[in-house]
Amino acid sequence: MKQRIAEKFQTLYQTEGEFFASAGRINLIGEHTDYNGGFVFPGAIDKGMIAEIKLNGTDKVHAFALDLDEYCEFGLNEEDVPSQGWARYIFGVCREIQKRGGKIAGFNTVFAGDVPLGAGMSSSAALESTFAFALNELFNLGIDKFELARIGQSTEHNYVGVKCGIMDQFASVFGKAGHLMRLDCRSMEFEYFPFAPDQNGYKVVLLNSCVKHELVGSPYNDRRNSCERVAKVLGQEFLRGATMEQLEAIKDQISEEDYMRARYVIGEEKRVLDVCAALEAGDYETVGARMYETHWGMSKDYEVSCEELDLLATIAKECGVTGSRIMGGGFGGCTINLVKADLYDNFIATAKEKFNAAYGHEPKIYDVVISDGARKLE
């Protein structure tokens, strides 16, 4: 990929630039917890974005998206917002840096990625982090890593129209090979935990159902509202820190649906902490057990699964896979699977066969390795 970028850069600009990269992400456990003030447990992966960049001495950005074979040129003032969707990510990062007082100027770039689009691995965060990190370096801006993540998040909010949390950009910036990161979404404190499944005889693989169900109404907002209503009855800002005993005590004051939603979130907070403790002890079996619990909690209590994802989790269990669950918001997308290396081939073959028999297409398979986040490439 780097070679293809370099060749295109030379063709377009007759010069050479510097290379920067950032990563997509997985989230091992901790789903729908961020807006409840809870914990998430992401890691950067070995799929991401690479950009070659060189300052051009003008006030214009010349950008080429290699995967789309599209070129765009834009200025750095608010009214210069480009029409192409992909270019808005780069423009947004530039504008958010400027809003924070960063002095930047025009540059030439060619970029490409190998994060599968629509698979829930945060290709957009990888793109934002690549350019935020690169511009910080190239213009010696001295912006700290947390602010780089916030620049990516603000880009989504203000230039893409997606009101995302901070997890994707955080993982993309702070990622570290062989480690997952437990991020406290209330205090924004985080801690690295060792995660080396390959050294312990396991693999991490994503199975993409290639299904995205069109949603009626606003199911994410509905669930968020459920959680906020329960927290209010408990006298808390968030569900974070609430116990099952407290929930049972107010069961007759809330709807059955709100009770189910809160039961999932309170359970998920404990599962994240269980997984952290298990990883410190090298206990991957407990990690897997909690992943299954999360899946069926999301399916039955939070009701954000779908039959295709439930089938993939069921096949995983039948094949002896250690852990499997929906990854991401739900209603389609991927399952993330922790599988012993010696069971891997049979699991993949069985999943392809049974899923194809049920739905007429095979799931897409992505092996992932936990890797470094935003960085300069030598």
C-alpha cells in the first residue's frame, strides 16, 4: 500500500513527502457503555490508513484518495468546505486544529487504507487520526494526544454530522501493540492491559455478516433515553456504578423495557472489569465467557442484535470458540471471536457453510492483530 501511495504522490506532485499512519480499532467488550459513563475496552488493529504528506507553500490542500481514485482541492477557511464526503474529514481536522489556535498551511497528500468500510472498525477515526497526528508533527503544534483524539471527534460532530463518542478516535491515537486500553468514559482516565492472544494459542477474528438492517425510528436514542430514565429514578447522572440490587429495588417504578436495558448496562460494567482482571491473570477462558454473556445481553435485554448475528454467535459456541459477540452498535455488522488456533480452520469453514445455507452469502473474514495507533512511518 505504501508503495502505491508513493508512486501516485510522485506522479501527481513530482516530489516525495513523509509517511504517517493510524489504525482502525476493535472493542473487545464494553458496548453501549460509553454514554452511560462506563468503561470501554478497545485496541488498535493492524488495519488502518497511510498518508504521504508534504507542505506545498500555499494556503490550499491538494488531496488524492487512492482507494476511490478521486482528487480534491480546498482552502482552509470555513467557507471552503469541500463537497466530497471523504475530503470533509481532512478539511474538518484542519479546521478543528485552527479553532484551537494551531497555525497550519497548505499541503499535498495521497492516502489509502485497508480498514474494511462498514465493518465497524472505525475507518473514519483512522483517517482523522492520521491527519491530526501528521499536521501536529509537520507544523510543530505541540498538541497532546487526548486533544488529537478530540479533534477527530469534533470533526465528526461538526463536519460529518455524526455525534460519536470518543472511543474510536481514542483507540486510533493511543493504540499500543499487544495491549488493549480500558477507558473510563466518565473521567477519561485509561490504563493499558496486556493482550497477546497469539502468544497464548488464540486468534482474534471478525466475521462480518455483511448485513445492515435499516432501522425504524431512533433505536440508539431510545436506548439512551431508557438508561437516562432509570439513572434519574436512582438519583444518578449515569447508570455507572449502579448495582443489580439497586435496580431490583426500583423495578416497580420503571417500565419492563427500561428495566431490561438497565440490567444489560449494569451487567456490562461488571463484565468489563472481570475481563481486565482475567487478562492480567492470563485467563482467556473467562474473557471468552464474558464475551458470550455480552452477546446474549445485547440480544435479549438490549435488543440490538439480529438473527444473522445470533446465528454467528451460536455457530461459534457449537464449534468450541472461546468467546463471540456482536461488535459495535448492533443491527448488523460483525461478531468478534476469540478462538483457539487449532479450532480456527474448522470454525471458519463451518461458519461460512452454515451462514451461506441460511442467508445465501458467506460472512467476510478479517483476522486482526492488536497494533500501534497513530505514528510516523520511517
